[in-house]
Amino acid sequence: MKMSNSANNYDAIVVGGGFGGVYQVYKLRELGFNVKAFERGAGLGGVWRQNVYPGARVDSDVPVYQLWIKDVYEDFDFEKRFPDWREIQKYFSHVDKKLNISQHYDYNTWVTEASFDDNTGKWTVTATGDGAGTYTAKYLLLCTGFASKSYTPNFKGLDKFKGIMHHTSEWPVEQVDFKGKRVAVVGTGASGVQVIQEVGPHVESLTVYQRTPNLAIPMVQHDNDKEYENKRKENYDKVFENTLVVSTGGFEFGFDPRSCLEVSPEVREAHFEECFRKGGFNFWIANFHDVWTNQEADTLAYNFWRKKVLARLTRPEMRELLAPEKSPVTWSGKRPCLEQTYYEVYNQPNVDIVNLRKEPIIEFTEKGISTADHGKLEFDIIVLATGFDAVTGGLTQINVRGVKGETLKEKWANGVYTYLGVSAADFPNMFFMYGPQGPTAFSNGPTCAQIQANWITDAIVFAEKNNLKTISPSAEAEQKYRHHVNAIQDKTLVGQTKSWYTGGNIPGKKLEALNYLGGIPNYMKEIDQEANLLYANFIKA
Ligand code: N01
């Protein structure tokens, strides 16, 4: 289905070289489209090229955390149940070799602008870096992921610090030597927890600047059994298909349909234990379903978790800081981190926590960080593990202008409007994935990206077969969808916690449902229905 091939003019431009981008390029190329792609990193891998801090590791188990392409998975073996960034980078080299994807990409290239010309029905894209230039294409596919824009709070004096300081998601690939160093970590989300547990045993001192304790749950890491996994590969297609039917989050497991409140205390305890024993996200999304919707159930799960954590802490002063009597968040409101030896680090006498709720950071100094009670502490290394302008930031940081000349950032200034989490009114022939109002934060990443890329590919094929110049959702459709996405979230306890799920981690960002919480099976039904109705909610011209 090749449409165009003159210099710098393509059928489709793909932005991003992570799971979503690679899969989207592959799908369109299979159908004969002429595709150009850009990636800011030096190769494929998306966030796994920048998040190379000590301990950075996947939180979704093999085999679901990969491309569901037989040619690719049949001869790649992940060593660990939860691979680290090095293994993921190795995996992407394998993907590249098998699919010959790099030929489509310009690396070390940032897409800064994209604007739609109503007359030609094409996007003009401006890129800087190694692939600097202007490109045109009928379709613009933004595969920038949920975490491509890092967030650093505007701490006073941040640029004064003279030691080594990096944000976890902009970590130098040459690595930093922590041995015998005085280290501060600001932030205890998944990134902070992973750094702390990895470097904690090797440093001279570690000071953790914590605002909210993480409800970290056991990872239960292990080496994969190669023989077992290779046998399973014969049935991987069924395993993958099944995740779309059984699991809210696109994993091999789903919520327990029993109510946490209706089972006996013994049965409840046994199930909590079982989730802990299995590890991974079991305690989070294979738990009783009402842990996400009922405060009492949420508290019961918290009390079990707290008991487990307290049993591992030997220093009394750490107990209330790490596992307070009252839960600081809801289970559904924040993605828990998977830990291995996180709590043991706090048993070391050279580790301290500064509770930022009691004594906020006053300023960064040339030598360290200053707070009221702990005073001016001095460090060799400061790790900023302060997260991302998540879900929307990857898209709004590009000046994408639709037919009205408005950017996505301007369109979403008072709330995010999309249709089905893949398209936006007045932005014709533009699609995105693993972003706002998709299953994103509540899904295994590759699951979400691949089901959306499949749907987008079908929509493009439909447009081409019907000789459409443009296709874009109606404003009414996205208003209804926005209402729907927020109404689903309102049935849960998600909105009660401030986190990146709802924009609550960025000062001034509108609080709203940034993710579709209906679960993968329902999402599949909704997007399939739209396709079956021949894209009835889209304006076709
Ligand atoms: O970011 P976060 P993250 N002053 O936003 C604190 C994925 N991921 O990079 O909780 C002081 O979760 C903030 O405090 P609080 C994964 O999906 C996966 O850790 O807002 N502190 C919090 O502690 C994850 O959920 C892995 O009170 C401030 C921390 O910084 C997502 O990325 C590994 C502050 C930010 O935590 C984000 O994780 C890493 C301020 N002004 C990331 N502002 C895997 O395991 C923020 N904080 C696969």
C-alpha cells in the first residue's frame, strides 16, 4: 500500500523507538507503507535508554513484557523474571536484528514541531539533532510513551550543588561510582526505591528525602527456567491472547472476583499471603477486586502489608516513617514498587530518612541539601528520583498543531480530551498510544501499546481503502469519552491519592483521570466496537 516516496515525504511518521514505536513501524511496514521514524535516544528501547540508573528494572513479568511477534520471541531468552535495563537493551538489539527496524529510524533526533495542513491533508514535522530536517507525511503516530518527560521540582538553589547530581531518567550510561560516597536520594517512587536498594549496601552514608512512603511489595525475582519457557513459547500466542480476556492490566493474572470483606479472616489472610508469595504485581492486581474500590478493603490490605514490613525493620525509628499506622495512599492510587531488599537497607545504621512532610527542603547548597531539623547535610552524590510529567508530558512537550492552529498542550490546558485514548478532535490523521485516557498506567506497557497500534493500523487501512483524505474523531465523541473515563475512575479509590495517575504530582496540572480504568478486556470491546461500526464517531473527509 505504498503511497508516497519522494524525498522526506512519507506515508507515516512515527515518533519514538520504544515498544509502541517499534511495533507501529513494523505493522505499517508489513502492509507496505513507507514509514519514517525518529527516536531521541541512540538506539531502540525508549525509556530503557535513559532510565539506566542503578537497579532500574522492569516490574512486569516475562513473558508478557515483550513484543508478541513470534519471529522475535522464538529465539530470545530473558534471563530474569524481571529483567533489568541491560537485558532490555539487549532485547531491543535482538528486535532490531530480527525486524531490521533501524533502517527506518533517525536516532539522537528530537521531534520539536508538527503541524497539519488542511489543504494537502499532510503533517509537516520538524526534527533537530542527527536527523534534523523537515519531513511530511499523511499520518503522524506519536509513540512517546507515558514517561518521556522527566520532572524535577523547582527546588531553591538546585543549580548551586557542585557534586554529582542526576535525575534517574537522565542517568549517564557510563554510570556513577557510589562506593564509599555520601549519597542523598530525593523521592521514593519506583525509581527511588530501586536506587536505594541497589546502592544502599555500598555507600558511606545514605539520606533519603521522603515525602510519601512507598507501599513496596515483594518482587520475588528468579532466573527463568529456559527449558520451561521455551516449551511455553509454542503456546505464547494463546498466553498473550488470554491476557486480553482475563486481566485488567494485561498480565497473566487478574483480580480475585471475591470480596475482601465477605470472605472469612482466615481466607483473606491466606489470599494476601498467596499474593505476597507469588510476588510481582499479584498483591496489587490479583488481589480482591474491592481493594481498589472500598476503603475498608483497602485498609485490610494495608494492615497486612504493614505487618509484613514491620517484621523486617530492626530500628524502631524507621517503623512509622516507612509503614505508618495510617496508610498514606490507597492501593489503587499509586503504582507500588517491586522490591527485593529495600527494607533491609533501612536497618543499616548509616541510613537516615528526612521526612519532608515535617521538614521540607529549604534549599540545595553548594555542598548538599538543607532542611529545618537535619540542617545542612553534605553529599558527594544527589539522586533526583522525582518522577515524570507523566502520561501527557511526552505529547505536550512537542508543538503538535492541529487544524485550528492550536497545540495539544493548549487543547488540553483545561483537561485532556481524546477519543478512545488514541486520537483527538481537530488533529486529523494523528494517533497516539500508551498515553492519556488509554489503559496506560494500569496496564502492562507492551500490552497496551500493541493493542492500540493494531487498532490504529486498522484505522489507517480503513482510511486508505476508502480514499479518505482525513480521519479524526468528533468533538462530541471525545467529550463523551472523557466523561466515561472520569466516571470509571470515580468508582474507585484512585482519585483519593495524589500521584502521576491523575496529574497530582505536578504543581498546577489539572486533576483528572489520565488513564482508562475499565481494564483491558473492556477497553478491547470499546475500541473493537468503534472499528466494527466503521469508525462511526470519526469525521471522514
Ligand atoms: O516517579 P514517582 P518514579 N519534593 O512519581 C517525590 C515507572 N517506573 O520515577 O510520593 C519532594 O512515582 C514523590 O513524592 P510523593 C512506574 O510506572 C517503573 O519513581 O509525591 N519529593 C515520589 O516519592 C512508576 O510508577 C519502574 O509525595 C517529591 C517521587 O518523588 C513511574 O515510572 C522504575 C517532590 C516520584 O515518584 C514513576 O516512578 C521506575 C517534591 N517537590 C519507574 N516531587 C519499574 O520498576 C516529587 N517528589 C519498572
